[in-house]
Amino acid sequence: MLQFLQLIASGVAQGCIYGLIALGFVLIYKATETVNFAQGDLMMVGGFLGLTGTLALGLPFWAAFVAALAVMFFFGMALERAVLRPLLGQPAFTVVMATIGVGFLARGLVTMIPEWGTDTHVLPVPYKDEIVQVGGLVLSMEHLVVIAVTALLILGLYLLFKHTRIGIAMQATSQNQLAAFYMGIPVRRINMLIWGISAAVSACAGLLLAPITFVHANMGFIGLKAFPAAVVGGFGSIPGALVGGLIIGIVETLAGFYLPEGFKDIAAYIVVLVMLAVKPNGLFGENLRKKV
Amino acid sequence: MRFLFKTAYQQDIRLFKHGGQAFWYSALGLALLAAPFVLPDYWVSQLNFIWIYSIVSVGLMILVGFTGQVSIGHAAFLAMGAYTEAYLQGHGWPFALSLTFSALVAGITGVIVGLPALRVKGMYLAIATMAFGFIVEEGIARADSITGGNAGRMLGSLEVFGIPIDSELRMYFLTLIVLALVVLGVMNLLRSPTGRAFVAIRDSEISAQSMGINLARYKTIAFALSAAITGLAGALYAHKLRFLSPDQFTFLQSIELLIILVVGGVGSIYGAIFGAAFWIVVQQLIVLAKDWLPPAIGQQTGLQPTIFGLILVAFVLFEPMGLYGRWLKVRTFFQLFPFYRKGMFRRQKSYMKSERLK
């Protein structure tokens, strides 16, 4: 029983990472109806920025954390301006291919930057290797930090979307771009902001993941597992992304322990196929019908 | 400038629309027949890759370019074809039979994967195919007894109707013949009611449906055909490489296939072949460039993905119709000379169409 709880706890932490990346997808999908295949690579860049902040610039960890988020925020906005905006209104497939191209570019360029390169790096964090015991349950500090920061971030985004003018404008844009445009909402600027926020969120995921795994150029591939998370939660639902991430994280951890070798890596994809067959709109997805 | 004045229905379904086309295609045909005798062996081998990739891209083009269904798991069908061929050949099946069977196995898998396509679409479908791709990749690595697992599987030497395919030259003609048959078949398919239905579904599902097209049926057919052709290419791929391992059929391979389509030009058979040729040539150029670039750049492991990314982004942004579109523009320029206008092929600005509604 204790072992089971232990597994659940590490599954939740892993799920939070998936949830955060999925959250990045969902933010962009809701606002611009683009699926961003470079989300995992944005996460990777975020991880490397944290690395540079702590090691090369000698900033304390939390300062480097915030700095990396800020840099990624502007990076996301610049990306939107340079690549995505010229494609506004183009078919989804075109835009998806553009983001795949950006992912390739990011992965290639990162290996060319000195100090970053193709090696795996360890991100030094102040809470490394600390553990907390809760009634026999051993929780590592790294996992707890992941859970806590995710909760804070979700709360922050919730407040942003519910209670600020800009958040409400974002909601309007995501519901109907044209109508929002008519209402005087600067849709393009909103899209740019959304990309910024989404890049910052995925950088956050990267920085939280870094102490658990390592920082390297291919860590972005974990982003592919966030697709199942987003679909399970219902693409386009913010709480759904988190719940989906948690489900995928827990299922994966349990599958890794109880099922034969090999199932851990594909558990997420089996879950998503089942989900698409049973409930294609996901747990929290909206079911809209087109009226002719 | 040439005006085609049609006086008979027969003219409409001719393979060559006019004498000029017939001339140039015959010239191309002769050049292709002569090429392997003139070129060094290495480049013949690269041409073989181009033909095989062209077959795959034509298969994927049916699905992505003509039916409008995105698949990010096509490497799985390639793997299905390749491993079926390897397995059957290992059991002594003759090539013609095992090739057909490889296409069949891939096609049937395509139907199974296509089933979610009946319920989900757009990005959901893309993710379903991606999930399928990952599961197949893992399955290949685990099914040691059939696929040789991560250690890989060797193929025996190939014999087609008693002729041993033991040189790149013979492989060249084998792949070229299969490609020619596939292209002719697909061209014929596209002007049949089935092909027209595909294009109608791509352009608007709702209008296709109201014209009496059974969406479920035609989407399944598209998936099956696309997968079967990819499987066919997979079988040839297996013989080309003589060695199969799971890391040849990864997610990245599927993405590369999509990049080939975008670079070549989505929505035309020419595009599929242009894209495949471009892809192989660029890879070779990168290898060549590595030797004379300064080592600081040439020895970078990230060089290849960077160049691929740049090419892809540049094509999406500046030449969305791909190489075929570029060719079309150049041709129109000369045909209409001096009346070509700059904006003739400009993309129409359109409002975002929501996929969230069904």
C-alpha cells in the first residue's frame, strides 16, 4: 500500500510536468487554434537558460528561474511575431509544419551554442537530494517543488484569465477571433502575449524537470507525451490539461512498475488512443456542433 | 502560349495533354533509363533512395495532400511493409507475392488506424496516428522473434522472377518500375470518382457529405491506399538497406516524410517526387559540405536539424506551394511572357476557420 502511494506521489510529480507542457499547448490552441509542436523544445531552451543563469552568470537559483521565465516570455513573443503571424489564417497543417520546423531549428541551434552543446548537464538546485517524510511516505523535495510551483502557476493563470482585463480579452479571442476583433480587442497583440505566456510556462516545466532528469538538447521530446495529456483533458481546457497530465503521469508510473518492460514508454499513447475511441472530446472538452 | 482546344471527351483523359508534354516526358524517360549507366554507383544508390522515398511520399500525398487527413505516424506503415517483407522473404516466399502481401498488411493496418479518423479529425487524428506510430515502434523493438528487436534483422538477397537483384543497377530498375506503376495508378485513381471524392473531402467535408459522399468510407479507403503504398515502399526499402532496426522507423522519420511533402508541394504528385529528390540531395549536400566547411561549423552534430528546420520554416513562410509551386510560377512566367504579374499566385488572406466545430 505504501509502495502504491509512493508510486502515485512520483506519478503526480511527473504528471505535473506533463500538465505544464500540455498547458502550454492548450493556451496556444485556445487562442490561435494552432498546435505547437515546438513546445517541448521551448521547454528545453528554458532549461538551458536556467543553466546559464546559475552556472555562467552565478545567479541564485530562484533569480535564475525568474530570469529564464522572463527571457522565454520575450522569446515566445518574438517567435510569434517572426514565424506565426505571417501565417495567420492559413490552414492548420501549414502552421503545424512551421512549428515543427522551429522545433528542429531550436534543437539544432542549441547544440551549436558553446557551454550548451550536446552534453547532458546537471542543473544545480538548492533543494537537491532533500527528502521529506510524511508518515512513512518518503517524498523527494524535487517532486514536492514541482507540485507546489505547478499549483502556484495554475492559480496565477486562473486569476489572470478570470479577473484581469487582458485575461478576459484573451478568453474572448479564444472563443471567437473575428468577434473579438470587432469588439476592439487587439487580436494580434493578444496572440503574441499568449505565445509569450506559453513559452514561459513551458520554460517553467523545463526548469522544474531539470533536477529530476538532466538538461540536454533532446529533452524536448518529452513534450510529445504532453500531447496525450492535452487530449485526455480535452484540448482547449486549462484544468483539463493539468488533470490529463496527472492521469498520464500516474498511469505511466504505475505501468512502469506493474507491467512488463516497454509499457512505460507507450502507456501514454495507449491511454490517448482509448480516450479518442471512447470520448474524443476529452474529459473537459467542449462539444460544439457546426450549424449550417 | 498554348491553347488546348478540346474536341472530344477522349482528349480529356489522355495521359499527355499535348505533343510538348509527350516529348518532354519521353525525353525524361530516356534520361532516367540512361542515368544508371552513366552515373557512378554511389549516385545510382542515392537515386534508388529517391525513388523509394518518392513512392512513400506519393502514398502519404494521397492522405495528406488529396484527402486532407494528417498522419504523423507514417513511418509505422513503412515499418509494417519492411518487416512483413523481411519475414516473408525469410520464409521463402517469392518476391511478387511477398511484396503484394507487405502492401496488404500495411493497408489493413491503415484501415485499423483509419477507424479513429471516422470520429476525430484535424489535430486529434494527427495525435492518434502519432500514438500509433510510437506503439508500433515500441512493438518492433519488443517482438524479438519476428523483427529481431533492437539488434535488428538482416535480409537475404533478393530475386525477382528468377533475376537476382544483386547490384544497385538492377535495384534501380526495380524501384523505378514500381514507382512508375504507383504514379500511373495514383494518377488514374485521382480522376476516378474515388479520387474526386478524396479531393472533395479535403476541400470541405460538409459539402462533400451533402453531395452524397460517404465520409467514413472514403476516408478509410484513403487511409488503406496510403498505407498500402507506403508498405510497398517499405518492402523495397528493406531490400535496399538489407538491414532493419526499429530506429529507422521513429517519430522523426514520420516527420521527415511530412517535411518532404511540404517542401515538394502539398497537393500534387509532382510535389511528392520533387520533395523526395530534394530531401535526398540536401542530405548528400550536407555530407559533402561537412568536408570543406570550417570544422567549427562542419563538425557540429546540430548542423543537419538546423538546416532541415531552416528549410522547412522558409518553405512554409515564403513558398507554401513548395518546389512544385515554384516550378509552376517559373513555367507560367515563360508561358505568359511578358504578361506575368507578381501577385498571380499570392495566397488569399482568409479568416481563421475554426476546427473546433464539427
